[in-house]
Amino acid sequence: MYNITAPRGSKAVLQCHSQRMVWTQDRLKDRQRVVHWDLFRSTPDYTMERILDMFSAGDQRIYNGYNKGRISMPKTAFNDGNFSLVIKDVAMSDRGIYSCNLHHHYCHLYESIKVQLNVTKSARKERKFWDGQKAVYVVLVGSTVVLPCINRRSIWTEGNSEEEQQQVVHWDRQPPGVRHDQADRLIDMYASGERRHYGPLFVRRKMNISAVAFSQGDFSLTISDLQPPDQGLYSCHLHHHYCGLHERRIFQLTVGPPEPQDPTDAPHALPNEDSDTNVVEGPRVINVILPEHRSHLLHQLGYILATLLLLALIVLAIILLTRRRKSRAVEYDPRRIECKPLPTVTYMGSGTSKDYDRDLPEVKTCNQEEAKLDYKNNLLKEAEMSKLNYPKVIDLDREMEKPSWK
């Protein structure tokens, strides 16, 4: 990322260079893809030997005459992605670590696969296994072995005839306070020369890329007549879809006040001032880069305060409900009901020479049903004790309905 400050009204150049994106104009792309096999021997002198190589549209080249007719690769390797090495009549000297190396020079892509070959004279010792880093083949001397090297990625198996449409560069502009996913697209340019401009007409005229960008690797964006609205975050994106290359460069552009112009006439001193003491100072420029998301912290703080307030309301509601239930439980507690004493009941009997006055004992009860039952029982007892002959039978139920029993 780069920070650039330019005066108002001037022209700014946001430089963006990449030699990896240079259009080579090479129509013979056959030599851009190549595979070669190397052999590393630990004995006797830890030597590395080139065994074979092959271009995408060329013949196989074998470096040692001893291996001609004995070592080969499939001729359809660049069509099906099978670059395996076939060794006939395996000898003890073939032991070592083989490496299959794939190169795409134009795309700057390099891959390597290693296989270890061991030779034995016992058929029961033949096997294949993985030692954690590479495949290990133990083969019988004099037999034929195929060392695998398979890579079916399209970059190795397909030749792209429309490669000009695979290279593209585009510039985006992100005004202050705007997120990167809402940036404005300014211009697209393909290696074929196709160009696309976006935005208003005045923006298209003041922002542009050189027409020879892909031949020189210079994708710089030129902005003329800088104004304060041109401030923001500019990004240069380089894409090579065929090779899988992606690069990005970011520029923070700040527009300051215009440059002071040189005065044509010398300033005149005031009558009572010395001309030597007059100093003409130019404008002072202070560049301040503000963060793009200043309100982000306030939003987060608001969410936190709202959450705390909601929790406080919930806790307060729980406390009030709990206290209300406790007060109701105390109000209707049967153990706290005061028991009032029953009044004294006097039964007056006549028919004999003696009057029987009996005061019933005072009974305190909290249950009206029990008090009613006790009052009924007392009446029966008094009737038995009086032993009087009543002209009519006393209806106890009717007597109990009178309020006097209370």
C-alpha cells in the first residue's frame, strides 16, 4: 500500500508495474511447458543426473545413450496429464531418488514429485509403500517399472488459444467512508486491447491507462486535474486467469491545497516598516488521513449498552414478580388468621320446679365448620341433661340456621 499526496489541480500518476503480466506476443507457446526427470544417487558421490525432458509440442530428449530405447514417457503426456517414467530391464545402477519436475515458464509455475526406486534380486521382496515424504518402489532386477507422475491440472493438459482474454487489469476507487466491497470500478483492460470504462463521462476523461500497458508491464493510472472529490483508496488488480496469478496494489490518495504561484511583482513594504523584515510564507499543508469506519465503534458501543439495559429490565421484572408472590403467600397464610372466641350460649328449660341455667364453655376455633358442629353437639347434650318433654321436636337444622350460634 502506498500513500500519495498531490496538490489540487495537478496530475497524479499511481504507478503499477508487473513483469509477470507482460504480454510476450509469443504465438509459439509450445516451449513454455516442459517436464523433465532427474535422478539423484546417494552412492558413490551423491550425483544428480538429468534423465529425460519433453516439451508440450516437442520430442523427448534422452541425455544418456545407455537409456535410449530403455527409458521413455507417454507421448500423450501433455494431453492426459500422465508424465510417468517407464524403465525397462531395470538394473542395479537405476537405484536412487527420481524427481518429476513440471515447469510452466510463462506462468512462472513449478511443481515437483519425488519417487524412490530400490532394486532387489528376490521376487518376494517386491513392494510399494509411502515413507511419509515420497513413494518407494522395490522392484525385481531385470523387470519393467513405471514411476508415477500424474498431474491433470488444466494448466498442463490444455493449451489456451484465447490467452489474450485471460489477462486483465482493473482499477477500483473506494471513496472515504465506503467499504471495500462497495468500491466503484473505474476501468478494465484486457491483453487483447479491449478496454471498458465505468462511471460518468468526466471521470472517464480524467482517469486512464496507457494503451501499451501489456507490452511494457506498466498499468499506471493517470488522474488529471486533481480535485478534493478525487480523494480515496485506489486499488490496482492484476489477474491472469489461465495461470492463476492475482496481484493487488493499494494507493491512498490525498488532495492538498493548490500550489502557490510565484508573484510577478516584488511585494512593497509599508511606509513605516522595514522591507527586510517582511517575510512571505506559503500555505502550510497538513495531511490528515481519517479512518474509514469512524462510526463502527459507536455502533458496537450502542449494541453493548442496549444489551445491558435489556438484561437490567429482565432482572428487575423477576425481582418484582418474586416479591409480589411472597406478599400474596403471607396474606393468605391460614396460620396467621386470628381466632375469635364464640359467645356464651344459655339454655333455659321449664316444666319442673327447677330451672337449669348452664353456660357453655367458650370455644375458640378457626374453622366455621368445626364451630358449627360443636354448637350442634352442645345443643344435644343440653337436651339430654334437661330431660324435658318438649311438645314438639326441636329441628336442629333450623336452629343451626339462626345466627345466634355464632
